[in-house]
Amino acid sequence: MDWPRNVLERNGGEPRRTQEIASIAPILVSAAGAAVMLGVSKRSFHRLRKRRDFPQNATIVFGPRCVRYRREALQAFAQSFASAPQSEPEQLKRGRRIRSTP
């Protein structure tokens, strides 16, 4: 990892351990972090969480008010929504043909 010169000089040539840890992406995220990661609101995330296809191994409960979600499981869940490119729906094709004819 390349550290800025001023950080290395200030710390005697060695980066601080806290700075190294801060640069590592967390394994577990909160509901708010999961919502940001998925690009949805916090309310929409909780709606997604109640779906049957939400990964059961994604949720980690440390206590009644401390729930975290595995980043990798959320990424896999988001990728499951990606589908192969589909052709244009038939009703749009018909509408385009009707408008294009004089």
C-alpha cells in the first residue's frame, strides 16, 4: 500500500495500525450501510430483507439492537437481480411501428 509521504514522515516511516484498519472494507455492515451499498433507502432495504429470497446467512444478530449484515451475501443478493439483456417488449415494438408509419 502506498502511503502519502507526510503520513510516513509523521509516523517515523511506518503507517499507524488504525489507518491500515480504516482502509480495509468492513465485513459486516449495519442496515443503513447495507441500504447505501444496495442503492436503496433504509425502508426499502428492510422490505427486501423480509423477502423469501433474501439470504438467510446474511443476517448476524449480536443483540436485540445490534444486527449486522454480511457484505458478501448482500453483494450476491444484488447480483441475483441482474438478468440477461432482454429484447424489447412486444407492446413497445408495436407502438414504435405504429408511430413510424406515416
